[in-house]
Amino acid sequence: MPNPTESPAVEVVELQLETDRLRVIGVPRRRVDARAKVTGQTRYADDIFLPRMAYCKLLRSPHPHARIQKIDSSRALAHPGVYLVLTGKDLPIEYGIIPVSQDEQALCLDHVRHVGDPVAAVVAREELTALEALDLIDVEYEILTTVSDPEEALATPEPRIHDYGEEGNIHKRVNLEFGNVDEGFAEADEIFEDFFFYQGNTHLPIEQHASVAIKDPEGKLTIWSSTQTPHYLHRALAKVLEMSPAHIRVIATPNGGGFGGKSDPFNHEIVVAKAALMLDRPVKIGLTREEVFYCHRGRHPVLMRFKTGVKKDGTITGMHLQTLIDGGAYGSYGVASTFYTGALQTTSYHVPRYHFQACRAFTNKPPCGPKRGHGTVQPRFGQEIQLDKIAEKLKLDPAELRLRIAEAPNAVTANFLELGTVGLRECIRRVVKISSWNEKFRKLPEGRGVGLACSAYLTGAGLPIYWNAMPHSGVQLKLDRGGGITIFCGATEIGQGSDDVLAAIVAEVLGVTTFDIRIYTGDTDLGPVDLGSYSSRVTLMAGNAAMQAAERAKAMLTEAVGARLDVPKERLRFADQRVFDSAAPEKGVTFHEAVCLAEARFGTVGTVGSYTPPRSPAQFKGGGVGPSPTYSYSAAVVEVTVNPVTGWINVPKIWIAHDIGRALNPALARGQVEGSVYMGLGEALMEEQEFRRLPKRLSHALVHKFPSILEYKSPTSLDMPEIVVELVEEPDPHGPFGAKEVGQGPLLPIMPAVANAVYDAVGVRVDEVPITPEKIVKALAEKKAGRAPRFGPTYFPDVDWPEPLRVPPPWEGGDGRAVNEVRRSSSQRKEKVLRT
Amino acid sequence: MATAPAESQKTARIKITLNGEETDVSFAPYKTLLEVLREDLGHTGTKHGCELGECGACAVLLDGKPVLSCLLLAWECDGCSITTIEGLGSNGRLHPLQSAFANLGAAQCGYCTPGILLTAKALLDENPHPSRDQIREALSGNLCRCTGYLQIFEAVEAAMVQIAEWKKPGA
């Protein structure tokens, strides 16, 4: 058991690297796909135009909750230019991203659950014609009672939005106990109980979702789509269309931004696939911006209660976290999201006893799902603000408190997460230094303040979404006698630079440049499976697979060149497009010649690589969410100015340190950090996916308050503060060249750091996001009136929690299993998998 | 199945100079410049994110000025000169803005990039030495969800230096 009161120096893991010979890794470079992007040649899904292509539009429900009594599409079908009208009976098989939540239909058969749920599809020669024909479809609805938020869901078990889930309109409840928290609270000198609310928000990728499907010349299905997860779309299509996956090709086109919003298999993708197969012509759909808002799958609104016991020195003795989650109308990733609202609380600070309870409710709003930081963002907001309150009460500096309680490298946490390198302390020290924290905190004039917060994030989900024993990532490498190298991999380029990661790793190993490499990714026909661009998994998982394939190719070339030059294999080096004797560098062959020698010796030169994450010790039910090969860490300081009269907030500067393990391409790594900070700042200050009820005379529907880019406020170039980025590079043995994630983690500390800075500036707590001037003014009024100087929720509703699963932590002799769990046999589990 | 309009709808016709090339195009009269560029002229480098003039992804240059092509009917552009991303480089070489964006990480997903590059070109054409605040102001109508804008500002500044080098006498 690590002793949290000590502050051991960050353990430096020695990686077996000859750093002096890295020529690609760690060098800021133009990414491999940059030229295509700056010349407008990147082909996104909507840029595909094919001969005879027809256009699809979806008729969407205007009601948040209703039974479909009758659909008559005869008038639409008779409209000139209309080829096809599809309804729910054409695609009745249910699907969904998570095996236990197969609750969506591509077109609703008899039940609509949110405004925007699709009920029919029109395919026509022109997009405008399809749009006109939507008005000619007659649908009769029986309006049902709607549920607008989780508290209403708890109070309204009937009518049920779904006929599965725990009971009533509760989708999922979790109750996990890692040690006895009451004992922890009994040991505590101070106990803190705080309530927080995190409003939902959405991804807002600038590219609207689009798909084009064809029946290919052989009669099989091909679909190009703006998806982050071509493999999961592949599976959903096979299921709903009742086709062999071998006859379906999914091509994930480069995404014009994803952020998690293109990770579910979508109804529109299934609809155009079906239509293309029926019509034997290409069918395209492009969603409008309003439709993208209603597709959503974004950040869950979460109400939280944190009860934390601490010793006078800051040591945490126990933590009890409760989360109430607004799931929207479908399961989506929700089961995973629910576990994620409590999974990572133990990864940054040592928590010896931890009790986590979560409840996700169905509501009649667009489904929530994974957005950058998936489910961990909301509780991180609460935890880091509560730490700020704890530090103040204990008269400790917030940075010092965190340095004291930071978790140790390679620790196993109370909930059995195995950590890798932990650069948290180094991140804190660096950000304190570069921000001049010690000269600013509680020392700036009224109206100006600084706030600090930290975070941790997964470097890839340790378990796949559906149970299987196969690798999470595969790479095939082809070397041709022209000296060319081609990478085939299912990884999906969503802007994060995954193609560049693959190219950089292979180029480094084989001693060439990234320009010497061709890359085919995101295509289920061409490349081996990669599970997708989610959970910050690609750099580590696809990267390790690429590394293995490249090392295997290198071994073949080494043997062939060694034999030709009569040089011992261990003396050969690969660099600058040559293979040469390290003892006599002029003695060597070109890379091109090396490939020819290998082909002559072995035949066609091709290799494969794959990656499967290590098995997690968390073997209790629900332990599948949270494990990762290793975790990234971040610490941020935000400076704000707050007008004490208007509440107007300005953020002039942000400092952030991120423990990335190693930056494969520092230019892109910095871009990921800055982009995360930007998105976090949007969530902190303005972004919200909010719904309102139309008046009773106008159907009383729950509609999106502002389904447009103009009204859904996000930061512009004028809103961006100066950002100072420090990359903490402490190579992690799990990552390729030591790399950990960078795409999501740096978002997490921003929102709580803003909240803590507001408190430093004007002495009021805004315990919810977005932190708006209006809320600050209200909190200031409370302060002036002598009441608690805060704005935020004040209670957590009663939830009928199930019996907790009791999992003794490692230091209490636990083995990662619950002592009171009835375990399914492996044959039962396999049967379940086959059914889904 | 009923017969459809399609080709017969192409009743509007304009002549424009597209990326320096005389271009004659027929199209359905309700179409925006954005739609005609992408659908009737095959210039898919121009993107769209809202079709309501909110995101800036569809920005092109109309007689050298940045406009949102989703807010213009194509027939309004008769006789105009239009520059799209396909026409930003010349003689097989990238424009300094394109090189700088590529080298400095200013394009992540790349979807907002064409609109931002053209807006930045219009800025540098008018003001060869903009301050950081002037760059911010000029790009404030172009949303980018990936970068946080900072690498974009840096790329515009790097291109500004590069262009100034080119313009030096004897360069």
C-alpha cells in the first residue's frame, strides 16, 4: 500500500531506447495528411459524388414520446422523383453500440422516444425532392407522457421509455464498495459533503455526419461514412441487414471532427445501406446541423454528491460518490458512461476506501453518449473543486495538498486499476512554476484570481465493447521491391493524427521518413481490425501493433542484409533510408536494396502486428470500465478576471502541463493539448445542450433550446486565451516509444480550474457548469446577503440503490473480485455474447 | 416510379472566373454558390458546416473578398471572380499560408481549414502585417473545434513573414 503522506520523487522508468538515434519520433513534423488538408483534397464522406447517386432524407418525430399508430407513405411514394420510402418495418432488428443496450431501430417501428427520432426515410433523385416528400408522409401518433430529467424519471416509472433496464425509467444502477467508507469517515478529521451539477453539452464537429452506400459491382455492400468506429458500424450493419460481415465493407472517411460524436452506429448509416441494396444505386445522406444536434450522443448531464473524509494533513480516508445521470432516450454508450462517472476518482489521489453509486435514467431527449473525456469529466469537476474547498479549510495550498496525496506510480488503486507511470506530481510542480502560482494564489486583487486543478485519463479502454479474446488493434505492413512501405490498419483518422502516429512509428523503426510510407486506414476490407478512435486508444494500441509489424519487417531485412554484407545482425542499423554497419557506416545498402534482398531471400515481404491490452485485476462486475494499459496526467492553472457587478468572466491565460509519456510528434501533441483546453473552456463558460418545453398548445414537446451553431455558443478565435503548454515526457513502458494519450486528458482540469479561479477572484463558488455571469451574480448576491456564497445544487435525490458489490481493496487482501457476487459461468457469458 | 426533374432543372446559367479560369455553369436556380461549387463544378474543397452562415467553413473569395458561399445564390455571382481552396496554390506550389498551416499543426481534422485559409489570404492581401489581434478579429467568423486556434494564429504569422520575404526586392 502506498503511503500517501510521503511525496516520493516521480519514478523515472528507464526505457530500453537508444534515444540518440531517434530521427522521426519526438521531432515536430508536418503530419502525413497535412498536404491533403491544406489543399482541400481530403475526401470527407459528403465529398463523394457517384454516378446515379440518389439522396436520402429522414422524417423525424416532432414528439418527444409517442406511439406510432399509423404511417401512410403512399403520397410520398407517388411524388415525382421519389425512388423509395422506408419505414420501421423495413429495418426492425434492434442494434446499439453496447451488447446489453440493443435498443435502437434504424427507423422507429412503433415507439418514438425523443424529438428527432427517425420514423421514415425517403430516397429520391434530388435532395430537395426527398425533402418535399417528407411532408407527404402521414404519421398518426398517440402522445405519451414525457420525462424531462432524471428526477422526473425516478418519479415517473410509467410509461416506460424502454421495456428493459433496471425498472421503470431507470436504465442502469451501480453500487460498488471498495472497503468500508464509514470506517474511513470515522478516522477523518474533517468530512466534506458537496453537490455539483454538470450540464450536458455536445461535440459540435464542424463536419455534419454524412454517408454514401453502394451495392458494389459484385453485389456486396460498401459504405463510406463519417464514423470514428468502422468496426462497430460493420457489426451493426451485419446484424440489422442480416448479412455476412464478409460481404460488407465499411470505409471510415477522414472525420471532420469527431470528439466522440461519431462513435455510435447511426440510424442514417443503416438506412442508406438498406436503400442502396434495394435500389442498386448509390444513396447518400448528409445531416443538417439541426439533425446533428438531435443525434447528439454528447456529454451526459450529471448531478453529483461527493462525501470525502480527510485527515488534517490532507490524507483522504474515504470517499463516497453518487452520480445521477441523464441518459436521454437510448442506451448508446450509457452503461459504460455510468461506470465512468466513478471509475477514475482513484487514479490521481490515493483513496483507501471508496464507495461509488450511480444511476442513469432514460429521458425523452436525444441520447447522451461519449464526449471527449467520456463520463469522467463530470466527476472530475466535482472532485477538483472539492479538493480546493478541502485545501482552504485545512489551510493548505491546493497544489501542496495535491502533491501530498498524489497516487504513486505502478500503484493498484482501491478499485483495482493498475497504474503505469504517474507524472502527476511533475505536472503540478511544472504548472506551479510556469504560472507563478505562488505569487498569485490568494494574492491577486479582488476580481482577479487563479485556480488549479488536475486530472487523469485512460490511454485506451482496457476491454473491448463486446467480449472477445482477439487483439484490439492489428496492422499489416507491405514492403515492395520499389522500396515502398504500405501500412494497412483499421484505425480511423478523425483529425487527431492517427495516420501520422502509425507512419512515424514505422518510419522510425525502418529508418525511413514518413513521406516514404503509404497509409490505408479505416477500411474494413483493406486493414485488420482496430476497434476505433475512442478512449484515447489509437496511439498506444494501433501504435504498438505498428511497432510489432515494423520490428518483424526489420528482422527480415536485417537477416537478408546481414547475409549479403557479411555483417553480424546486431551491428546493422536502419537510418536515413539505409541499412548499414554501425561499426563502419559507409558499408551498407539503401533501404530499397534491403527490401529487394529480403524479397529474394524470403519471398514477398509482408508482416503483421497486433496488440491486446494486459489483463486487468479488476474482476468484479463493472470492473471492465476503467482499466487501461496506462494513464495520462494533467495539471492546469487558469487565471480569470471577474467583474463583481456584472459577473462577466474573462480568461486571459492558461498554463497546462501534461504527462504524455513521450510526444511522438510534438507539434501535434501541443495541438491536442491546446484543442482540449479550448474545448474545456467552452464547457466551462458557455456550452450547454439544453432543452425546453414548447407551450402546451404547441405539443408541449421537449425541444433543443438552440440547435444552431450561432445559438449554441462555443469559443471563437476572439475568446481564446494565451495557453502555455508543458509536455512532461517520462516514457511509459506500455506505450510505443513510451507514448501515452494526449487527446482527451488535458480537457479535464480546465472546468474545475476555472471554477476554483472564480472563487479566488470574487470568493463565490459556482458548483456547476457552464459558469455563466448570471450564476456568478446570483452567488455574489447570496454572499452579500450573508448566506452560503455559492450557486449550485443543494441535494441529491433518494435513489433505491441495489445491494452493493463488496470488493475489498488490495490492501485489505482483496483479489479484485466481489465477496458477494454471484458469478456467471463462462459458458453463460459466451451464450450472451452470441445472442447480441 | 415517377420521373424526376434533375437536368431539366438546370435553368440558371452564369459565367464566372473560377480560380483564374473562365467557367460557364448551368444549375438549378435555387442553388447557393456553395452547392454549385461542390455539386455542379466538382470543387469539393469548399466545405459546409451549417448552411446558415454560422460556421465559416464555406468561405471563398469573391472578387478577392471573403464571403460565405452558403449565403449567396449562385446566380448572384455572374461575372465574378471566385477563388476556392483549389486555386490557392499556384504552379504546383503551395501558397505560404498552406505550407505554414501544414508545417505548424494548424490543420487537425482539416474541415474548417479551406475556409480559414481563404479568410486569412484575404486578410494578408489587404493588410500584409496584421497584429495578433487583427488576425483574431479576421478569423472570428470561422469556427475550428480542433485546434484551439493558437496554431492557426501562429501559422498565419509565419506565412506573413514568408510572404514579406518573397516581396523583398531581389528576393
